[in-house]
Amino acid sequence: MTQTIILSLLISMSFISCSQSSKTVSNHNKSSEKCAELFSKKISNDSGTLALDLIRLTECTADIDTFDVTYGGPYIIQLATKNREAGLTYSEFMDDFQKFKKDKMYSDFKRSTYNDYILKRRVADYKNWSNDSLLLEKMGVPSDFIRNYGEYVQTHADGVKTHAVLSEEYRESLKMD
């Protein structure tokens, strides 16, 4: 239950952090101080604070990003919990996370889910359809679905909706037929 709550928080927070604008130089210094403070902090027992801290880590280091937080949430939570029980800091957690990212399981996981991650965030635009359809092919999506969804993108893309939104609308339209 707690893992589900944390994962939900991580996913919603990752969208917020992705939409934030870049910081000015003066904010960078404040950000650096906050990051140093976060790295020296012990991992929180509170699930909400833990979720927020993990999102903040994506702003402090390139070693963990929104893909890791969004798609690797269960693994990250398990690793953070193990580190928390050992009384470790977020800096020590990142050391363990780096080891985890070198594992074959992680690389296989990322290879199988990264195209989905990219496509869901990309604005659906028929001008980019040739690239987007290649990602769908790499994901193993049936060619009939790709062709029909491509036609839907051509007639329904508005330059704002992402593929995550538009593909859900397309699936809903299929249920109505």
C-alpha cells in the first residue's frame, strides 16, 4: 500500500519537475546548497517526504532522472527502503543506485520501457509520425494498430496533446465503434 502511494506521488511529481523552467544563476547557488543538504540528509521514514526527496534528487544529479523515478519507482522505493533501514543518507543511496543501474536487469528493463517513456511525453504531431511510428514498432506494437493510430494522429493531433493523451482518446474511440 505504501509503495503504491509513493509510486503515485513519484509519477505525479515527475510531471511537475519536467514542466519547471530552468533556473537563473542565483537560483543555481540556492539549488546547489539545497542539493548538498539533501545528499547529507538521512532517508525519510515518511512516504510523502521520501517521494519528494527522490524527485528533488533528479534536480540535483544526472545520475537519476524522471525515467528512473517514473518507470523504476518500485525498484527505487525498495532500494530507498533498504537504505533507510540501514540509516543511510541520500548520498549513500545514490551510490547503491549507481550499482543498481549497472545491473543487467536494469539495462534490460530500460531498453524495454524507454521508448514508451519517450513517446508518452512527446507531443503528437503528424509531421513527426515517421519517427514516432518507428518507436511503436520497436515496442512491438502491431502494424495494424500503428497504421490506424497514425490516421487518428493525422486527423486529431492539435500540437498540444501528447501521445499518452491522444492514444487514450484513440482507444476510447475504438470502444464506441
